[in-house]
Amino acid sequence: MATITASMVAELRGKTDAPMMECKKALTEAEGNMEKAEELLRVKLGSKAGKAAARITAEGVVVNSVEGKVGALLEVNCETDFVTKNDSFLALANAAAALIAKHNPADVAALSALAYAQDGFGPTLEDVRKGLIGKIGENMTFRRFKRFDSGAQIATYLHGTRIGVVVEFEGDDVAAKDVAMHVAAMKPVSLSSAEVPAELVERERSVAAAKAAEDAAVATAAGKPVQSAEIVTKRIEGGVQKYLKEVSLFNQAFVKNDKQTVEQMLKSVNTTVKGFTLYVVGEGIEKKVDDFAAEVAAQVAAAKQAA
């Protein structure tokens, strides 16, 4: 029987990031053969991907890839912020963005089927993803992406790794980059007021109507005169119009000069923005909130019962 030394375990752990005991078991089973042990571990680690798939991935990164007038924006999720700094995870994310730009996959399934190898895993992007789930020990998913190939110029901005923006434009590069930064900061929902989704407009109108009704109730209770229906209607519509200006890019005050709107700034440099895409990591994903104190108490209680 081969002797398994601490240095052999450390070497295998360095190659796979697997737990020490798992490395020792694999080496023992492989009778000290490092390559066979590594293969055994990858098989075992890969099996963990199915167990990890149910875990919430609300952290992650936004990455982009641009080559000329073709580009891609991609969000890749994981379970904890710690993994977003892992070199293998980041390599996977950036490679996936480049594959999107190059091959134009129809959806995440098509993206996952593209040829790619990394860290000894492959031959597809999905195989690498599953392999890294086992190696790193966390679930990770390709959540959403968008490819840009309209013939327009492309400006991008990444705020760290959590916010990504792509702006399609014609005109001045610097102005377009400034708009991308503006979008990251102000998070507009559309280019113009007319393009704000109807459901958002109706939601804002309902809020304004509820506020008007509340004001009327307060006035009645205090014995003060109540505004006429016509005035109330004007107030509600005024509130809606104010909201539309606040959430549409062209009407927003430009972050670098609040004396002019984004539209005015663009006109001053003869630049046209045709569209923008904004991704914020985890947006819309319900995060799991752990009660640490309760978890510790449960573990203590379980230990007492076992004793």
C-alpha cells in the first residue's frame, strides 16, 4: 500500500481546491497516483454540482466583451461575494462573455453548449461550470446576457464588478462613455418618457392617487377645505410627469453638469444614443437571510442531544 504524505495531500489540494480529507481519500484510493487521484476528485466534485444547483446565487459579477461594433454584456451569479474574487470564476465569466460576442448563442442553454476548456474541465462551457462548482464548492449560474451587433458604436462602463452598462451610440466616444457612467449612477428605465413601461406609469399614478386621497382625508378630519376633483387630477398627473422625467435618460439632469439634461449634453456634442442596457448583480433575486444566532443555537442543541 502506497504511503500518502502530507506534501502529496497539499499538492493535490493545490491543484483541485478540494478539502484536505477528500484529497487524502482520493490519493489512498489511487494508491498514490497523483493524476488518478485528481481524476477521482473531479468525478466526486462534479457530482456535487447537482446538490449545489438548488442554492440561491444572488451574488456574482457583470462582465463585458467588445470587439469593434460587436459586444456582449453578461451576468454570472454565485452564492457569496468571496467567490467573485476567485480567478477561475472570473476567467469563466470573461470567457463566456467573449463566446457570446463571437458566436451569438440564442439563450443560456446554447451558450452553455459552446466549446470551452479551463482548469482541466471541458469540452463545453457547461462542463467547465459544473467542474468549477465542485472545485470551488459553490453554485454558479449564467443568469442573463445581451449581445450587441446593430452596427452602432459601443461604449461600456463597469462599476467594479457589480454594475455593467452598454450604450449604443453614434458620435463622440467621450460623451457616450459619460452617458454609460451616468446610467450606472442614475439607473434610468428608458431612453425617453414615452418609452417608460406602462406598468411603471400606472404604478406611479396609483401611488399619487393614494397620496391625494390621504391628503383629502386629513383635510376633512381637520375641518379644512378639500381640493376639487379637477385639482386633484392635475396633481396626480403632475406627479406622474415628474416621475417620467426622473426615470427617462434623456430628461435626467446630467451627473457631470446638472444644469443641463443628458439630451442637451448629447446635442451639444452632436451625439445620438440609440439604446442602453444596465445590469446590476442580483437585481430581482430574493436573497436568503440567515439567522446566525438561531443557527448556532440549533447546533448547540443538537450537540447536547447527541451527548
